[in-house]
Amino acid sequence: MSTTAKQRVTLFIDPPIAKQARAQAIVEEVSFTSLVEKALIKYLPKRTVINKTKIRIMKNKRR
């Protein structure tokens, strides 16, 4: 994990999942933030590519 500046994020997580994650962070002796960040790094692909969709606008032709 990097030591660069962090971005604040608000998440809505089911309470039992959040409770288990907090408990796991204590077991691993890491912060809740660090645990969630580590989980996301493991889950996400190394690279994400988002392709722009070509939008074609059809002009109405009057007859």
C-alpha cells in the first residue's frame, strides 16, 4: 500500500460485515481503513480499462 495522500470515502455496509471487518482488523493489528484497502487491492484487477462508447446521433429527416 502506498504512503500517498488518502481520499475520504463513505460506504454503506451491512452492520454484520462491518463488525467482522473491524474485528479482523484488530486481530491483524491494522486499521479498519488498511484492512478495507488491502481487501480492495486483492479483489480488483491490476488494471481497469474503461472504453468510451461511440454515440451516434441520428437527425430526424422531415419528409
